[in-house]
Amino acid sequence: MIMKMKIIYTAISINLLTLSLIFSLVIFSSIKTSYYTYGPNDNLSLFGIKIDTLIKYICLHIFIIISETSEVFINEIAMPFIDFNIYNPDKKIINDFTRFELNIFANVMYTLNALKKLLMLIVSISQFDIALCKVIYSELTRIFTIHFLLSEKKFKDCKDISELDELIILE
């Protein structure tokens, strides 16, 4: 239990260090590009549509919110049904799908997700504020998704678990 927590804290620390290094490179960059502009402007164009008015910019953010919300829902709630049936080495008998259904569902979902990621990558690299908002929208959705998934589970008190770990070690 304690070892798992140390690993998680170390991973978080490494992520924070890496992000701070990347952000400091971005902040102190001397190259001025259209990527570092904010809001609607004449240089912002996505899929041939110029995002030069506030209405178009708001519509773009609505599109990103819908896309990121669906992405989180699909990857964290729907895809585990497919992934756990395919990749769980302990599950030898599958009752929920036929082989054909699981094969088709998995390949269709992976292909659609890959295409959607490609299109959202184009959106993300258009401008820094859009990329940052994309991350914020997906993480806000993820907070609610994790809360929903955890509300379905029961937890033992951490003290009880550590006492159990000590008993196992002593034996």
C-alpha cells in the first residue's frame, strides 16, 4: 500500500517537473507565431473556416466541448467493455458479445477514435488558447466521470487496509 502511494507521488512529481519545464520553454520563447495569439483573429482558420468573429469562436468552443465530453465518455465508460473483453488474459469465455461483434465493435471504435484524434490534433495545434481549453474541457468532464464511476464502488478505510498489510507481512 505504501509502496503504491510512493510510486503515484513520484509519477505526479515527474509530470509536474516535466510540465513546468515545457511551460517555461513556451513562456520564454522568443519566437512569435500565430500559435500564441488568443481569441478570434484573421490568422485562425480551421478546416477552411476562418474563425475571425466572436460568434465563430464560441461555436468552435461548443464543438470542442461536445467533442471532448464524448471522447471522455467513450474512452472511460464505453471502451472498457470492449477492452476488458479483449485484453483481459484471465477472461477466457466471453458471454456479452460474439467473436464477430467484438471484432467489429473494437475495430470500428478504434478507427473512429483515431480519426477523431487526428481532427482534434489539427484543432489543438491551431492556437494555444484553444489547445488549453480543449484540455480543460476534457479534464472537467473526467472529474465528473471518475466521480460517477467511484460512486458505484465501496471502499474500506485506509487504516484497515494498512493494518491488514501489516498482518500479512508478519505472517
